[in-house]
Amino acid sequence: MACQSADDPVAPTTTAPSLGATNIKILQPFFIISDADPARNYTATFGLVSPVSDLSDCGGSGPEVTDGGGITRVLITPSGAFHIRDQLSQATIVFYEGATGDVCELSSHPILGTGTGNLHFTTKEKASGSFAVQATFGGILDLVAGGRAHMLGVGNIVFDAEGNLTIHEDHFSLKPIGH
């Protein structure tokens, strides 16, 4: 016997209140991750298929081709706390030597490898003023020097209300495949 929603004691008869929170969804064409730690010293783009030199922001006139379905979701509560989540899935990765936060500078950086992978980046600020950042990204790269490698990065940091930094996790690896 089929159950109608009016007969279902679990189905709500009214919609849940939003409690005043604002929820925003923004399409993001690509993301950039960089690490200036001298032992790592890299930058990676996620979701950018076009060469950096094609981007109009970098003086190019070519098309901006992206993939991975980049999405940023923002949730802001009435108390002032917010939660931001960025994600891409099966996105093009270009892995560069040298750290920079300026995508246009990458046109002069050597490319170490290309491939596909995923990125999840979450930022949370509580009404108390503490601020947490969590990032996980990884994929399989075809290396310019030959061979393939599995790339994995994980970070989890917290700033308290006074601005003091606590690093809970900071890991990056580039491991050869098949050796």
C-alpha cells in the first residue's frame, strides 16, 4: 500500500524556518593553491584548462576554459558566523614550480605536471571570532620529467579570536606511481 505525504507521520506539514541564515551559491571557474614553504615551493591550479596567458586578467585574449564544476557555497548566520565551502570534482590540475598567489605570474613558472583531481576547501568563522580553515586536495599527475605521481594535500588550521595560529594538520605529498 502506497503512503501519501499527508498519511506519513514523518513528513512535515510546514517548511522548516531558515532561522534568518543567508545561503549563497556562487559558480567559481577555478581555484589556485600555493605553498611557499621552502621544502615544498609549489602552486597548483584546479579547474583551469586554458593556459594562464589566455586569461583576460593576465592580458590574454583567448577563451577562458574551465572544468570541474567549481562551486562556492556561503552560509551566513544572523549571529555573524559564516561557513564557506569551495569544491571542484575531476578538475584539471596544473602543478607549477614556485609559490605565488597571483595566477598571472604562473605564465613564467615551469610546469612540473598536469592531471585531474578534486579540491575541497572550507572556511568557518564563529561568532566568537575564531576562524578555521580546512583544505583537502589531490589527484593523479603526469609529470613533465616522466612518470606519474599521486598528489595529496591536507591542511587544518585555526586562528583564535586574538589571532593566534594553531596548525592541527599540514601535509603535502607527491608520491611516484609504479616505482
